[in-house]
Amino acid sequence: MSGKAFDFPQAEISWCAGCGNFGILNLLKDILAEVVADPQRFVLVSGIGQAAKLPQYVRAHYFNGLHGRALPSATAIKASNPSLTVVVTSGEGDMYGEGGNHFIHTIRRNPDITNIVHNNMVYGLTKGQASPTSARDFKTPVQVNGVILEPFNPLAVAIALDASFVARVFMGFKDHFREIVKKAILHKGYALVDVFQPCVTFNKINTYQWFRDRTYFLDDSHDTHNRMQAFERAIETGRFPLGIFYQQTGKPVFEDQLAAYQQDKAPLFQRKPNLEAVNRIVDKMRH
Amino acid sequence: MSIMPVKRIFHHDVSVVLAGEAGQGIETVEQILMRIFKSAGYHVSATKEYMSRVRGGTNTTEIRVSSRAVVAFLDRIDVLVALDPGAIDHVKDRLSPKTIIIVNEESHKEEGRDIFSVPFSKIAWELGNRILSNTVALGFLAALFGISAEEVIVQVRSSFAKKEADIIEKNCLAVQRGFNFGLQAVDRYQLTIQIERNADIKKQLIISGHEAAALGAVVGGCNFLASYPMSPSTGVLTFLAQHADEFGIVVEQAEDEIAAINMGLGSWYAGGRALVTTSGGGFALMSEGLSLAGAIESPMVIHLAQRPGPATGLPTRTEQGDLDLALYAGHGEFPRAILTPGTIEDVFVLTAWAFGLADRYQVPVFILTDQGLLDLYQTLAELPVVSTSISNEPVQTEPDYKRYRFTQSGLSPRGIPGFGQGIVCVDSDEHDESGHITEDGAVRRAMVDKRMKKHELLLEKVLAPVLYGAKDYKKLIIAWGSTFHAILEALELQKDPDMAFLYFRQVYPFPETAIPFIKKAKEVICIENNAGGQFSGLLRRETGLSVHKKILKYNGAPFSVEELVRQIWEQE
């Protein structure tokens, strides 16, 4: 499959040569061409950061909003027109740092959106400070003696919150990336895919080779419906497992449960103000 | 020591104040009492004043019962029902020798005042539930106004229709017991209350400011609300949540105000018509989102319900302290509109209007209210439930659609994803016509010009201020928002042939039609419920005109009619 439908040849890409984002962009366009039936009903949402520029380079509707705030906007886009397929693509600083509160509560809400988090364990756009997932002792111009904070563990947090789909991939393993991200987009409910990705400019530790050496694939012995097992895999640190950690089918999604859609399935833009209902309520105020 | 009561006669307009601890059920009494007075054919309004606590303290509600619609806050108390021991002290400055003071026999300690004692708690206890003391008070008050116990019982039965039969019967007994004490009070004070009854009022509605805002939003086409609870804005969230299925609107309690406004913007992007309702502190968190609305040229409607700050301030009280906040919030430069309703009807009409304005010009629009206005209840003949939308509906996009296309009018047709064949790209970075990031200086300048031009376009639809009082005036009061009723009533009381009042329903963009009205006056008095005189500052910046006198109040209470009379006409 080729990503033609989503190719945007005019794009002036501002990533460094060799950046892991290129791989993610190309793989994502291929996957979208395969799984998105109607590109007119597909929306990319991002925040701010190098990863958050990805929508700029795709021929697709996009909402490139504020740093950390992609998830609330994406949730509302889906809730305002449930026929849209919504994919959020942004970096770990955006999702786990600035937008940490939204990350937690979006999982609780469980909208039917896919959340792809480019995780390179460093801040790129602001030039090399620690990110929420930077390892302890990682030295930066700000963390001069090395990071002293515990790295944020997005998968463990998501599983603790009973997220409906939790996965991790490394962008260097293309076939695996394709398989998992495809499943994430097709999954009904909130789907988190944390993507290991090297930053060739500001992170000399977590390189392509580092990720190859320190990851392994979850195999058939892992039961993706077993939350305890998923949590155990999520807190492994020596070598990081890749694959689907946890998934649930049939968990109710946010927009399906909204009162607005119980009687009427029409997206909001097709609705007219219900003046009859207003008059009914005004009349009740007379008694 | 006993004091001989003086004979009491009240005409046309009676102010009843109910005082009790938080959690004692004062609000229930207020709601039923308003219905009782309305069905008796009286105009009625209620103004609440309460503490930021769930139990204890003293909360009061002032109910004005009158032959013509008057809804402003009065200092004067004609009848005080003091259900808690601290109540008399709480309102002591508002009592006069003429005030009839009703106390709860069991809890009243004070001596030396002319009081009328009713065993509210004892009766309630005998009937088996302390909460019934409220119903005793209903029966008591009805008797003072010449309303029969039967009329009260009809309202009590309908208000408690969902309760068990036993509870309803006990409430009816409580009404009768209270009513009998009320007759004794009438006798003792030789009380006469003369208020003309008007049968038409029975058909009127009883509505609050927050209900008017919520219903106005629906009429304006609101179909998405994301908010975080914060007094005094929460009533709008609650009301719309409770009717979300009937109206077919999405209502979500966000994790914080930052999420709320970013949800709102996401909804507008996808074709929804979103509202956020919040107060100053919550809106402060929305500032960056407001700026995003400016950057992506998204419509947005913000109901900013003011309360006294800074920071947490006085959470349950009132102030007009956030005009400057609404005016200057958000980094960068972009246009906005600020609507300032002063009556319940205007809250309704302007909230509906805000959606059309926001949609047409693709700008954020504020509706600035406050606790006093939102918690006000009143009888009202009618609400204009008609769609007056000036919206531009989202366009069906063509394949070559560009979200930020430069046009003659300055407005780019607003497309949404999934409607048409074009691609809709919005970006918080500076962008080109297609919505893609650019750092081209010429494009940047053109985009800034395009956005800023909407300030001029907003003037096409600016709401002119409304003049009240003398046509050939020498002195002019200017004011905005919730001070309206108290100013108008003061003006009507004084009948000063030299004085007029210019009421601003929109303060920004500043309505230029106001300028000749202001220039005509020899003296301009600006009345605001804040300490800084924010509106007179806005006037000076926008027009170069100065006011001669500022009447400012910032103790957390609304202006009363009496204090305005004193301050405007410099009495005492």
C-alpha cells in the first residue's frame, strides 16, 4: 500500500536529517491509506513540539492547537462529529508533561480516538532539556548533574486507569509498527501507542541501536486481556517490551454515552436549536 | 421589658427577608414562596446573599412583593423572618422601627427589640421533622399578605408532589399552624399590606439569571458545553446538563478550565457551537485558549460570571471586577466582543446573540454577568424564544478550499471537516491561507491585518446603549451590566428632570453611538461594582472622554437602591 492519498508533496519539513519522526510520518501515511475508508472524515490533532508538526506534512484535516492541549480538542472533535476518525499525534512532552492532566482524564473518558506519542526521551524543539520520560542521570543544559526525577511511565499509568488499548512500538521495527498502529486505529475506544523514537540531535544515549538492544517483542504467552500481567510488563525496565500490553473490547466509549446522541445520531453541525424544547421548559416556569 | 408595637401599613412594595443557616432550607422556602405570591397575582423577585459554606453561618434571601415589577436590591427590610440566632445581627443595619421581626422562639436570645416569636422548631418537632419549620414560615407569611392557607397548600402539594403522601400531609398541617400564627401577628401589628393583585401575573414565568443564560445559549444554537464547576457560573452548567437530552447538546464536566476551552474550540472546529461557563479564576486558566481562538479564527462563546477576586476572593458574592480581564486576557493581538447584560431578559437575548456574533465574525465573544444577576429570580411576562441568528453556517468546502483565504470582506468562509471536498487545516502557529505554518513576514502581516480588521467588522453589529430618564438631561449616569435595576429604580424614585441613565449592553468594541450622549451631559457619573472604575477607564481609552464622578462599590454586595439615591444625589 502507498500513502498517496495522504501525501502532501509541498510540505517543507523542519525535522533534522535522520530524525525518527520521518519514519513515523511515512509509516503513518501508509497505514492511513490502508485503514481510512474516507479521507474526508479523517482528522489529525496535535499540540506543540517537533512531533506535533507531523500533521503539517500530511494531506489531511488537522487541528494543530496548543502545547499539551491536543487531547481535549480531539475528544471534542470526536464528540461533535462521531463519524470522524480522529488520530492525535504529538510528543511525550506535550502528552505526558504539559498535558499530563488531560492524558489522565482522556483515558477515563475513553473517546474513540488514537493517541500516538512520539517518545524520544528529550525535548527537541526547545533544544535538549529533559522530557518526562528521560532516564535518571540523563544530562542536559538544564539538568546539568543529570535528571533526578523518576521517569514517567505512560503505559503503567494507562493500565492503572484501565485504558482500553495500551501499546508500545519502536519506529525502527517497521512491520511491527504497522501492525500495532493499525490495530490501534481500528480499536474502538481510546488507544495509546507510545512510540520509541531516537532524537539524533539532542539525545546521544537513546539511539537507534540503543532501542534495538533494549527492547523485545511480547509474544503469544502474554495475555493482552490480563491487566495484572500487563502492568507487570509495563514496569519492566531492563529491556522494554514492545507490542500490545493491554486491550479491552466493548468498553463503552465517551461519545456513545452522551445524552446528545441517545435520540439523534446526527453530528452537531446538522442540528438546529430545539426551540420547542425551550418553549416547553419556559412553560413549566409558569407553574 | 415589653415594647408596644406600632401599627404597620405597607403599600405597593414589600421587602421580605428570610434568614437562616446554610443547609436550613431557605432556598426551598424562597422558591415556593415566589410561586405563592405569583399565583396570588403579585410581582415577585428574589435576591440571594449567601456564604461560601454548606452548613451554618447566615444566608439571606430578599423577596420583593410588589404591584409593579421591581427587582433591584433594597436595604430596607419590611418583614424579617430570622430562623437562625445570628440573623438579626447579620442584617441589623437594614432594620427600622417599622420592620416586623419574626424570630424562631426556641433559638432567639436577644431582648430589647420589638419581635414576634413563632415556635417554628417546636411545631416542626411536633410534626416529626425539623425541616418542616420552613413550611410553617410559608403559612405564616401568607397570612401577613392576606393569602389563604388553601392557596399555600396548593403550591406545597405541587412542589412536593413527588414526596410520600405522609410527608405532604405533614407539610399541609405545618402550613395551617404557621398561618394561624400569622393571623395573630396581623392582629398584633394591626397590619395592612396593600398590593394590587393582577391576575395576568399568574401566567408569568419565574426565571433566574442562570436559567436565562442557559436558555439563551440554546436559542443561539449552542450544542456543546464543556466547563469546570465554579461559583457563580455553575448554574448554567447544571441547567444544561439536566436538559442535555431534550436539547440534544453535548455537556461535559472537564478536568479543568484549560481542557474546557480547548474542548470548546475542538467542537467549533468540527461543526459544534460551543459555550464555556466559568468565573474569573477559571477564566484566567482559559487565557491561552482564548488566544488560540484568536489565532485560528474560531468562534467561541465565554460566559464569564464575575465574583470578587483577586484569587479566590469572595466565592459566593458579587462584583464587576473582571471587565479588564475579559478585555486584555490572552497573549498577542486579536479582536473580541464583550456583551454586558443587566437584566434577565438581556441575559437571555444577549447570550443567544453571542453565538451569532462569534460565528459570523469568527471571534471569541464574552457574556459578562455576575453572582447578583445570575442568582436573581423574578416574574417575567415572556421570553422572546425566536431564532435571531446572524450566523454564517459552516460552508460546504470545495476541493481547493483554504481555511484562511484572503477575501474582500476580510472574513474567510469557515469550513469544517467532513462537509465538502476540501481540507480544513487550523494552526496555532502563524499560518498561510491553507493553514500551514509560515514565517514569511509578508504573510504574517497580512494575517494580522485580516484578523484585526474583524474589530472594525464587529462595529457593524455593535449594540447601542439605551437611554433612560430625562431626555433633556444635564447629568448622565453611565453603567454596564447588573447595576441596571438599582440605577433605574433610583432614577424613577427621584424623578430628577436633569438626570438620565445610559445603559451599556455591550462595552467592547465600544459603541460609538454613545459618544454624543456622553458629550451632551455637563456631568457624567459612572457607576460600577468594582474598585478600579474599569469601565470609565475603557471609556477614556476608547473615546478620550472622562467621567466627573465614579460611584464604586466592592464589598461583595450589589448596590442597593437607597445607597444609589444617596450617592448619586449626594444626600446626607
